[in-house]
Amino acid sequence: MEKIFSYAELSRFAKDVFRSIHFSEEDAERAATVLLRADLRGIDSHGIARLTGYVRLWEAKRANSRPQIKIVHETPSTGVVDGDSGLGLVVAPFAMELAIQKAKAVGSGWIAVRNSNHFGIAAQHAMMALEEDMIGMVMTNASALVAPTFSNERLLGTNPICVAVPSGKEPPFVADLATTTAANGKLEVLQRKNELAPEGWIQDKEGNPSFNPHELKTGGALLPLGGDREHGSHKGYALGAIVDIFSGVLSGANYGPWVPPFPAYVPIPENMPGKGIGHFFGALRIDGFRKAEDFKKDMDQWLLRFRNARPGSGYERVMVPGDPEREMEAQRNREGIPVLQAVVENLDILAEKFSIPPMI
């Protein structure tokens, strides 16, 4: 069962909650924008449904609502940002803007982030580069829920990657993907709907295939992109490892099994080697390689050719990465955003806790 809300109402509520946990007005606005872009684009697992989780992180003193975000190492084209335990919803836009400013100055900018928290959907941050005729690249590590190929031990996160590429007249290319067969948030959605997981998403604690979306609560693991070795899981494992190294090892954040978990009730790993969760951001100026207009003209041709690819039997059309989310965003801006009843009930609890008006 779902209820439909306008973007404006969800934004009002999210900002009220962030202000209630002592965010500045600017940070509340920024955090709400990042959070709700997930709902608009149809990534319901990373949107308003996460708001209660962010509050719990703050209550557990694992998230700082007034972070002093600092650049702790810097060259003309690179830098490391310390997020001071702020929510990634606030830290990530700061870091991506810094990458863009460096790209404006020297052609490309690369920023590693430590001491942060969950940052919403990667696409929101990568797409900031599009407005500047730049390619945006974003990745983040996450707590260990994923077993490497051939293992029954959880050592990696879902570790998403996003690349956003500008175009001319055509809608841009935006590839935003977890390096697992499915993100953990998708399991949370299945749990709320009381549905089973598809084949190839999960294994139990012994390494056997499972369809139970609650499997991770009893020692099971998510699987790398591909599911198993025969379907290329070693490639998903490699991609997840790359993200972990760029986001965690390079920045001085935690990595591998030491990345702190999003749920506040899950114990923090012992002997953590770094600080918080890590992210990585890149911005590349198109005109650092060729004239931006020429590139965008060719990119339009590339996009049109793929969008006009002959569909296989039983399919209506071929889409480019980012098309489903763009179309969903347009639809939800028109028709409103559906929120599962279980999520609404959790948000009503927040409204009562902070004495703010509930969503209507």
C-alpha cells in the first residue's frame, strides 16, 4: 500500500526533520535536495525512506549535524576532504563542487573524501558536472555486506559508481550502478513489500543461494555483479574492489570489512584503520580534450544511435543509461511521489518525536 505526496511536501518534511537535529538552514536545504532526488528518479531505497536512518545515526552520535568540512591535503588538481562525520548528503556536494572548481582551473579535478557518511544516490553528485560541460565521476564505499567471489565472508560494500556525460540536444548519459547484483536498499524494499529476492542476489552464511530478503540479518551476503563465477561475478568483485580502494584506501577512510554500517544499531567494527566512510569525485572539462560543442554533437549522435537500436523480441525499445530515471523523474514531478505505508508510519513517528507537522 502506498500514499502519494508532492515533492514540495516531502521536501518540507525532510527539511523540518534536518532542522530538528540542528542542521543549518543551508545544510537542511542541501540534504533534502540530495535525499529527494532519489525518490524523484525512482530510487526509492535511497530517498525519504532513509530519513529515519539518518536521524538514528545522529542520535547515536555517529553523524555530526554541524560538520566543519575541511580540505586536509591539496594540489592544483587533487585534494582530500575530511567530512568531520557529517552526513554524506552535505559532505558530497561540497567535495563535488571542489572537484569542479579544480577542473575549471586546470582541466580536471579529483577529490577523495574521508570521515563521511552515506551520501544518497551517486547520480545527484555526478550530474553537478553536466551544467559545466564536464564529465562527472562519483563513487563511494559502504559497509561490508558483499562476499567476494568464492567466499562466504562479507568484505565489500555495494560500492556504487556513477559517470555522467554531457550532451547537446539529447538527454545526457548517466550510468549509476551498484557493483553488486542489487543494492542493499532493494532488499529493504522487498522486506517492506514482503516479497522474495530474485535468483543471484543473495547467498546464505554458508555460501548457498538464497531468496530470503532478510538473509543478511543471519550472516548471509549480497553477491557481486554477475551473481556467480559462471555469470561473471569476478568482474563485479573487481569493480567493487576498485571503488573501495579509490574511496577508502586513497582518502584515509575505512575500507573493506572496517567500513562503518549505515544502521545505527549495528556495532562499529573494531580496530578501524581509517576515518568514517570514503567517497571519490572527479570532474573533467570536455574542452580539455576537444571543443565542447563538437563533443556534444558527437555525443548526441552516439545517444541517438543507441536509443534507436533495434529492440529484441518482446521489447519495445532500447534505452541509454539514465533514461529510466529521467523518465521517472518527469512522471513523479507531474503525478507525485509514492511512499510505502510502512515508510509513512516511520515518518509519522519522526513528526511526533520532533513536534513537526506530519506529511499530508
